[in-house]
Amino acid sequence: MSKVCEISGKKTMFGHKVSHSNIKTNRRFQPNLQKKKFFIPEENRWIELKISTSALRTINKNGISSVLKEARAKGMVV
């Protein structure tokens, strides 16, 4: 499964692990993804999303309905 947030679109970033002797080796920075179920009262159904914790904070602040409306307007399939 891909490690991409379904709301914010965050995905794996690449960078360097830097040792004490300044040797750089490649590494990956994974997003903090969580599977979460939400109830949408307008559609009277549950959906399960794989979202980052920052997107979860956005949902708690703005509400699931407005966040889904913005995501669908951007063209994300949710």
C-alpha cells in the first residue's frame, strides 16, 4: 500500500542520514499515517481514511464535511 495521506496528499520524502563524520547516506522520511473511521451525517455512512495526524487535526478543527468538500473540489477521490 502506498504511504500517502488521502486528504493532504503528504507522502514519503527523501533525504540524507548524516553521521558524526559527515558521511551522507540516503534515507526516507515517512508521514505519520493513521487509519481512521469517520461518520458523515449528510451521506448517512461511515468512511475509513488513511490520513496523516496533521490532517486529523484539520478535521477536528474544521469538521469532516468541510474537509471532504475541499478534497473533492481539488479532485481527490474520497
